[in-house]
Amino acid sequence: MLFSELRFQNEEDAYRYVESKIWPNGAVCPRCNTARRIGRLNGSSTRIGTYKCYGCRKPFTVKIKTIFERSHVLMHVWLKAIALLCLGRREVGVQDLEATLEVSPRTAAYIVARIRRAMKQNEEVRPIGQTLQQAEKPKWTAIEIKSGLPLGRPRFCGRETTAARRMRVFVEAITAFDCRLSQSDFDQIFRAIAPPKAETSPSKMSSDQGRSQQQAEIRT
């Protein structure tokens, strides 16, 4: 099942998936735009997915120049949000995302705003909730999703780890919001809304360089 894969549970697997889609040929420095002399930092205190470019001597991650940039939200939480907001046939609200992902209202609104902005910028991705079932509400509320009741099962009474509970809530939300698309659909939507931002065009770079040369000549 697509939504039970490790990328939606484990942070390292989530980074591995995102890197494979944004850097299909290996890590690329977002500052000097080169794939040479790049090493992965594996220290115990180093953040997951951190690389260092030994050309510009700067560390970087795959989040730079994407919708994930300057975000403290975990990567696997981002993938869950993309699945719910982009693959669901029923509209997902901020409160639903807050309860399903167990994040604050402000964080849920922040995630929704970023994903919606990315979807609007790409015409290939449909706006959230614009389907035949747009006028319908989800079968269950966010509280019911979080309590484990939507699928008709009794409330979980045994001991359950935090990771297992979060994954169970996510899978039940996937069912509640009717997310039934395949791996290829998720890959296509991810590549559409999370590509690196466009670099400065060569013409603009040449004009900037010419302007800087003129200013240097004036100073001399």
C-alpha cells in the first residue's frame, strides 16, 4: 500500500525519496549549481540530509529553493500533507490537517498555504477540492479520525507507540478523504509542486555582469 511506506513514517526515508526526485543524478549545490566536490555530512549532531559543497564551502540540504525551504516541519510530515491535500477527492481543511498530522493550527495553516501556492503556480495540478465531490463533506470529522473510529473499528485499547498511532491516524484519514491514487500519481504531483526554483537566466546574469563592469570603470 502506497500510504504505509516508510517515507511517510521515517525521516531518513522521506529525505531519500525527496532527494531521488529533486536530484535524480545526485546532490547538486543550490548556490554554485555544481555536483562536483560534494560530500554528505554524517556527524551525530548533523541534521538529516545535510551535504557540504567543497567549492563554495557551504552546507545545504534538498529543501533549499523548494517549498520546504526555511521550514521546521519534518519532511515525512510534508509528504503526508501533500498526499492528503493533493490526492484526496474530498476537501481537506486546516483543522483536519492539524488533527491528522498532530501539528499546531499555525503550522497546519502554513503547510496548506505553501502547498496551495505551489499548486496555483502549476497548471497541471488541480486546485484543492475541485472534483465532482467538492460540495460533499468528509465522511468523518477530524476528531473521529484521531480517535480511530472512522473505519468502524472499536477504539484502540492496548498499548500503542506514538509512531504507530500517527501512522494509523494518517491511514484512516487517507480512507476518510478518499485518497486512492497510485504511486505514479503521487510522484507526478510531487514533481509538479516541489521543483527547485528557477535559477537566474543567462541574459540577466550577463546584463548584471556588464553593469558591474561599467560601475568598476566609472570608479577607476
